[in-house]
Amino acid sequence: MGIGHVDLRGRIEPGVRRVRAYLGGALVVDTTAPSLVWENSYYPTYYLPVADVRAELVEDGPGRDGGTVYTVRVDGAQAPGAALRHADSPVEELRDLVRLDWNAMDAWFEEDEEVFVHPRSPYTRVDVLPSSRNVRVEVDGVTVAESSSPRLLFETGLPVRYYLPKTHVRMDLLEHTDTITRCPYKGDAEYWAVRAGGEVHKDLAWSYPTPLEESRNVAGLVCFYSEKVDIFVDGVKQDRPKTKFA
């Protein structure tokens, strides 16, 4: 569980953003009345009014928790088992809604901005602040980065992240990997392994070359997993946080 994390599992609340999903280039759903349902403790899932679904829903059979699973068909494209309804749910708010599997759709939009990975939580905030604190990063006793001009990224539910200019990082000790991750708040990240202490430590560092607007101030900077390396701030060694990334 992340630092400062609030468990919202089971919470349902109305959304206020226009939400659209596409499959095979065709519009599957277009609604201004989505519901946010926290099926896990980290981020919400969109449940959407059946009346706003433009695609055909073909019943497949029983699904989880007493629900019914449907294949989504639209303009010759289809996604088997990609829709779930709880028409007889004891939770009244869910009865006229449908859950579309996020990854089964080709694209999702909140208003006119494409959204990746999962819906954004209204309870998650990202702030990027410039700092003059000295940040030093060690891996197996080897200093791999040190800067007095870091940018600190504060994201709800996660420890502070220290983003450092590449000119302040021992890039000669870093090896670019094929790993890519996506974040709905920051964008696509690329990764590096770190050579130190006679070992190659895979995917210890990452960077967002072209981050989303709210995180644009970390563009091109390098960050290290504070769960896996030793970080010193103004000479004080920081405790390694315990998160899902540890």
C-alpha cells in the first residue's frame, strides 16, 4: 500500500467527464454520465449507462458476482466477453450500467484527451516542484547520480520521487532496456538498468521523454526507485518506502 493511500474499494460515485470508447475505429460508448466504481483500492473503473452504448451487446453467459458477460460488436469489429452487466445487482446504482473491459477497447477518451491504462482518479493529484536540496543516489555503494537541482514529484498514494537532470546522472553506468510502462497521469516511461557492484540491476531508473501536460516538468529527467536504491537528501539517508513497487 502506498504512502498516504486511502482505500476506496466499494465506493461508487457519479463522474462529470464525457467518456468515449472506440473499437476498430467505431464508437462503442459516448456518455456524459459515467459512474466511477472502485473495484480495487488504487484506481476506479468506469461503469457506463447501457442507454449510451452504441455497440451491440451479445450475451455470452454468466459472469462474475452474478453478472452477465457480453461480446461487444460494432461495425464488423468485436471483443468477446468485453462487457459485464449486473442487471439484478442488490446495488441499485449498478443495474442500468455496463462495465467495458479497458484493454479490450482500442482507445478511451475523457473529454477530448486520450486516456491510457485506467480511468484517472479524482483523488489522485500530481505536483512537480523544483528544489535546491541535494539528492544523491547510491546503488551497491556506488554513487550513480547527484544533483542540487532536482524536481520533486508528489503523487497521491506514492512516496516522493526525485527526478534528476541526465547531466547529473552517471549515464555511463546505465543501460537502456526494452521496458516501457504507461501511466494515466504521466504518460509513457522508458527504463534503464544500472551496472554497479559487479551486477546489472534491471529497470532501476526511468524517464518520461514526452510526459502528459500535468507532469511536463519532469520531461527527460531521470528517476530511481527509492524502494530499491539508497537515496540521500541533504546528506541524510532516506528510509526505503514500502510500496507495490518494492
